[in-house]
Amino acid sequence: MSVDIEDWFQVGAFETVIDRADWDSLEHRVERNTDAVLALFDEVGIKATFFTLGWVAERYPKLMQRIVSAGHEIASHGYDHARVFTLTPDQFRDDLKRTRKILEDSSGQAITGYRAPSFSIDQRTPWAHEMLAEQGYSYSSSVAPIRHDHYGWAGSPRFAWKPVPGSDLIELPVTTVKVGDRVFAAGGGGFFRLLPYVLYDRAIRKMQKDDGRGAIFYFHPWEIDPEQPRVGDAPLRSKLRHYTKLRSMRSKLVRVGREHVWGRVDELAELEREWAQ
């Protein structure tokens, strides 16, 4: 189980209409929404990994401490949600270092995991995994092995793999299900929120029956916040994806939490390491 901690205005869908320079002047809802997620996890008995923006941890260090105190893992989601393929290798290295220091200073926990914003490690960034290995990360969960208009690395391995020869770094792709010759997203996020619960449940059970592997589920704190501000000048497709079915998300999360067994991503990484190729 994983949560990508970013506020409503930091999502990729709005990156062309909300300037980073304006972030501090906007209404911040990430702390209260993440506290609501912590309460939900306590209710259903889940320990999870919180992939966190350095920008958020810098402003809400006590939130990081509450996450750790509740038994969850903190991992890196980059500093300010810049997609990896928009950075140079040197910029990516600097982003990794900066974010890790902020997260470790605020949480008191060693940071060993990383998730690229918008799953933006793909064929355009052949150096990214090498940089993560160089910086001592144990695992990455940064690849979506699907075709998508915003992200995706179609044809990449669907399950844990070792992207850097001679390194223990493993990549844990977000979960997919194979139906015939096609691969579909089955890892949560918008797929989970927009479609009927039964479709997700069938997809994840089919993957486990066919492939016998653990699933990686993700969502965002803003997805349980139906009262968040509306971005009127965003593209219609982005607004539909972002705002649809926010009110039903919490009850679906409670259901998926109770009907499946979940743990932290670092725990899954250790279980999957022997499978990784």
C-alpha cells in the first residue's frame, strides 16, 4: 500500500495551468488530508509507504513525524513533482540529494525508497536507475509498464527487476493485469477511483492467480477530499480525471483495505528481491 503525498495543486494534470511560484499562496490541504489517510489506515489496520515530496516535508515536518510514529515508511517522491524526463542527470542527482536530506531531517527515518513523480522513469531516462543506485537507494517504484497519455513504459517488465547490473537496487513497477495480449493498469489511482470497485477487485485477483505476485496499490491524499478548490482553466480531460468520484473514494479504500492484505513497500521489496531479474 502506498500514498503519494502531494497537494491538490501539485498534480501533473495541473502543471501547465498552476505555476510553482504560486504554490505557497494557494490553500494547503495536504496536512489535513494526509491525517485523514492515517486515520483510515488505523481504522482498517494498514501499514503503508508514504512517497513524499520534499516540498511538503519541508513545510510540515510534524506530519512526517506522525507518519513514522504510526509505523509507516517515508520514501522520496522528489522535491517538487518535476517529472524525471524533464531533468538532466545532474539535476536529478541534486533533486535526490536535496529531497532525501529534507525527508530524513524531518522524519528521523532513513530514506531507502523512491517513486518518480507521475511514474516518469521510462525509455527517455536510461541514466535514472543508475543515479538511484549511485545514491544508495534500495528500491524504486517508478515505472508504469503500460501505454498512457501522461506516462508509461510499455514493454518494460511487469514485476520486480534489477535495472542496474551489479547493484541490489530493484524496480517495483506499479501493478498491471494481463488480459490476452494486452496489459492494463491495476495499481489504484485514477483507475481505482473512476471505475467500479468490482473491476479492480477482479483485476487484482486475476493478476495474483495468473502471476502469483504481490500488488502495489497507490493513491493520493487529495483523492479523499471532495471539497478541494476547483481549477477552472485546466483542460477538460484533466478536470474530469481529477474531480470525478472524489466523494466515493474513502469508502472504496476502506473496502479494499479490509478485503486484501497490505503492507509497506520496503517489506514487499525484500520479498520480491529474490524474484527480481
